[in-house]
Amino acid sequence: MKENTKRFRFILDTNVLFSAIRYKGKPFELLEEAEKKNIEIIIPEYVYDELKEVFERNEIDFTLVRSFLATYTNITIVEREFSSELVELAKRSVADRKDRPIFIYTLILRRENPFTYLVTGDKALRDALNEIEENSAITVDEALKMMT
């Protein structure tokens, strides 16, 4: 069953966002389709900061990236406080320490709106999230399919 596109929103992880900006392809198509359909794209501040590090490491001027993201009307950068309960859950559930913040952000943002989905290519992260909350983490292809 197709979700009401006015209700759901996507959180993008660093790799999906980097790919959308740097290489286009399906991640870029996701950004474009989401804007056309007025679907909110959420970028946790942690992801934004990590994205800046990745672009700077690749010697790409991040001001261009910031300007590019600013052209989208549906992108929101968010920051939330982490509860100790969720931090402990992340430690138990997610092996890769670098994935724990996005795991926590996803759970927090889903509490605000249960039609919030993390879009990631990281299977281990998807599996960890989906074990806690079914269908909370999806691939780019699944996100694109939701919008059709």
C-alpha cells in the first residue's frame, strides 16, 4: 500500500547524500522527486557535519555543497538531544560506532512522526533499525518506489 506522500519524510545518511551531490544517479533522483512531491528530506546536523568532513577530505569546497542544498525547499537540517536510553540501545544494536548517531536520530524522529524513514545503503544499519522498528530503514530504490 502506498503511503500518503504528504505525511512521510526521509532521513538521508551521509553516503546517500554524498552520492546525490557528487555522483547524481538514483540518490539525486530521490532528492529531485521528493522536492517535486513536497516530501521533507531531513538531514541530522551530525550527517551535515560528517558530509562537510567528507567533501573537505576530497578537496571539494563545501560552500558549493551548502549552496546546492539551499536550493531545495524541502530540506531541513535538524538537531536533537540524545537520551541515555537510546544511546545504550544504539550501543547494543549497532556494531559500527559511526552509525550509532543516525540510528538514534532515526528513532527520535520516528517518535515525532512514525512515517519517517532512514534512507541508507548500509545493510547492517538497516537490519539493526528494522529489528527495533519494522520498516524504519529503507534503500534508495525503496524510497523512490514509495513516491510513485
